[in-house]
Amino acid sequence: MWHNGEMQEPVPVHLGAKGRVVLPAPIRRALGLEEGAELLARVEDDAIVLEPRAVALRRLRSFFEGVAPETSLVDEVLAERRREVAREA
């Protein structure tokens, strides 16, 4: 069922009362999820993606790799917008 940390075959789950979904035990064990674990949900294309908060934070941090800590992303965006305005003028 599992190969390289990924499931080979989909596991059916059912939408219950109040939109509740129970994750099958093999999935919980593989991800080290215990009762009360916080997952983040998002819609990606036509799919629902659930991921542990720590995984989402790692994915977000990787997006900003290479940005120097002293760099102000707000200042960068403002400078870019000002250049665009100057080009249009």
C-alpha cells in the first residue's frame, strides 16, 4: 500500500455529519498524526489538500529561501510598483 512514503492506492474516506472526515489509521500512522493534531486544509485545483501545520510552514519557508533576513519584502514590492508606474507614465 505504501511506497517511498506515498500511498500507491487511494483509500476511501466518507464525509460524515457536519462535514467530518475520519482519516484511516494507516494514514495517521504514516504521518505520525495523533488525536488533536492540527491540519491545514486548502483547495488545490479540484482537490482538497490536508497537511500538518509543520509541513505547511516548511513549504511556506522554502518559498522564501534565499531572501536575506534584512530584506523587507514590503519595500521590494513597493519599489517594483513604483518602477511600473514610472514606466507607464
